[in-house]
Amino acid sequence: MIRKWDGGRLVIASHNEGKVREIRALLAPFGADVVSAGALGLAEPDETETSFIGNALLKAHAAAKAANIPALADDSGLAVTALGGDPGIYSARWAGPSKDFAFAMQRVEDGLAGKSDRSAQFICALALAWPDGHAETVEGTVSGELVWPPRGPHGFGYDPVFRPEGYDITFGEMDPDQKHEISHRADAFRQLVARCFKK
């Protein structure tokens, strides 16, 4: 049985302020009282699962239980075809403990040396969990190709090297509102809203 979110406070199970900003904007039409796990001082659980959905569920359940309110978690990353889907669920870890995404982007580019296939996907899994253990999950994607050098001051993570299909600019060059229309997170949100949210 699909469960609908019935309003009120919702914790975003993330300490990534860029991600929290995007999710807050996407939830604005529903009047959600959004608070981040970071603002509540919740610990970040170890991401021990082997899929985006698995890690999103792990984070959502941990936050919902700790805060005793519904929690929304996202697990997302870049899957590069010629790298066998890497960095995938390890996208953030490729940036190291200092979260240096210039280093992570260079690591991807180094891995593509001599390869002609530069196609990639951004993938976003969303899990909405309640304190009683119930959860709903969806997964969204956006396809594109990788460019070098990185371009654009917007977005975060790998956005400056990802050019979505049908566009000649990267997510890093794109106006944030435009990115919110077409991103992997937007795709996942459309599915989650259709499933769990009522306007």
C-alpha cells in the first residue's frame, strides 16, 4: 500500500547544503517545513549498501528514527559508461575526505584517457521513510556526456563536466531553475510527487 506524506515537518537526510537547497526548492510547492539532518545535528550513517536505492533507504530510515518525523533521503551519483558505471555509488567518496570535486572530476577524466565513449548518466534514488519503518522509493536519471575542461560556476559535484543530452551547456553553466527542470533529481521528484505528495 502506497503511503502519502500528510504535511508538516520533514527532515532531509543530508549534510550537503547544495543538495538540501535543491530539495527544498523542489518541495516548496507542498508547504513542507524542511529541516536538514545537519541542522538537527544527526549523525551521517555509513553508506554500506551496494545500490543507490539501498543507500537512500539506509539514510532515510536512520534520520526518521533519530528525528521521529518523516525523512527524505537522496543517494545520487555519476555513472560513466566507459568506466563500467563508476564512480556510481562512490561518487562522493571519489572526492576524498575534503570533498574536493575538482580532484574527483580530474580522476574521471584520467580514467577516460584514450576512450572515445564519453557518455554518462546522473542517477538519483529517493527514499521517503517514516519513523514506523515504512518507506517509499523511486529512481530518476538524466543522460548526457562528459566534457573537459569543467565549465560553469553553478551546481555542485560533477555538474561542470556533465552536458545533458540535447543541450550544449553543462549543468555547471545552466541556470539552477533550468537544471531543476531536467535533472536526475527532478526526474526522481516527479515520480515521488506523483506517488506520495498531494498539492
